[in-house]
Amino acid sequence: MHGNSVPPASSNYGEAVDGPWVFGMVEQRDDGLNDFRCFQVARRDRATLRPIIEANIAEGTTIMSDEWRAYRGLEGWGMGYTHLTVNHSENFVDPDTRADTQRVERCWFTLKLKVLKLRHGYRSVRELEGLLAECWWRGLHPRAFAFQ
């Protein structure tokens, strides 16, 4: 571990997960609620993620992300995006731009807690899709009653 508690990029830390990839994005709305959208994807490459990003993120938006290679070149996609990145092998917050991924990391934590710990995983791809939709809905309706 480095002095700022970020493991070296070469350590490939974390547990391997057997199952589909989930791609997500979050926007803090003007009312303070998080619009956290998640999508089950077969791959994490640019060809897969670009259409999702373009369909869900408005033109001219400032996007903060890690330096995953599929996000490279966002500013040149013709959508007017400003792309700020944080290199997690060095910092959690970029010291120059103040870019961070803390909001989306917090949303991931909540989703993983719900799916992995409270529900003990999921039984089917369809159930996972439902859980992702529920997570999005609950983020926008935090005082709503539980689904039955």
C-alpha cells in the first residue's frame, strides 16, 4: 500500500465476481437526490459503454470518472462533454481538478450491500435487472415504502 492507502495498480485487488458486469453513473440532482443509473453489460469496452453514456448523459455535461480506458476521448465524442479524471493508483481526489468518484462509489457500496449482503446475491439475470431498477427508483424516492 502507498502512503495514501491506495493499493498499487498492479495488485489487482478485490475479489473476483462470477456474474455479469454492471456499469453505473450518478448525478446529484438540484433537489439533492442521487439519480444513480445502473446497466447490466456484457463487456466494459468503449463500444458497449458509449451508447449508454450518450443516451443517459446530456450534452455539455462535466463527467468525472476514473481512468478506465473505455472513457478515454470522451471530450472528442461530439457531445460537448468535459471529462475530468482521477488516477486511483495515486489519489482518491485529483489534486489539480478536484475530480473524484466518491458519489458513485457510495452508490455502488449501497447497491452491493443490498444485493450481496441483505439479499444474499441474486438468482437470475432478470432478478438482477429488477434490483438495479429498484435501486434507481429508491434513490429518487427515498421515503417510499418497501416493495412487496
